[in-house]
Amino acid sequence: MTGRNERLASRRGFLRRSAGLALGAAAPLLWSTPSEAGKVSKAAMAYRDSPQNGRACSGCVYFQPGANASAAGSCSVVAGSISPHGYCIAFAPKV
Ligand code: SF4
């Protein structure tokens, strides 16, 4: 192998190893802390108990209402008790 080919092979090996390490380090973030079966934590979705710009969980397709309109319900994406007045970055308006 020539000196140039050896340097290229060495560089390719380094890049492959680096990509593998980066993917391994990022994997826990990609599947962040599911607390109920398949759901994501409130923190990961920046959930809060107040609406944002008129957007609230009660108007989101993922919201599952509680016993009445003001009671906490649940969400098919975010784990835990969800306020109908809450909001998170996964908000998707009902059509
Ligand atoms: S996805 Fe977010 S905005 Fe929609 S109901 Fe769940 S917590 Fe609320």
C-alpha cells in the first residue's frame, strides 16, 4: 500500500469509529426515558400546565380527557397526568 492509500485507509477507519461512538452516545437521547409504556417524559417534551398562544392539551389530538372538562386526563405521547390547559412541544391540533 502506498503512503497516500495508508493515510486514506487510516482516515476512513477513524471516521467509522467516530461515527459509531457518536451514535452510541446519542442512542439514549433518541429513546429518552419512557416512563409509561412507550410514552415520553414531561421534561423531554417541555410539558407545562399552562397553554401557549391559545394552544392547550384539550385541543390536541393526543389528549385523552379526564372525568370532566376541567379534570386532568392523559396523553398518548407524554407520560403522567395531563392538564387540559397544559401544552408541550408535541402539540398537534385537532382538525
Ligand atoms: S402531546 Fe403534548 S400538547 Fe398534546 S395532549 Fe399530550 S401533552 Fe398535551
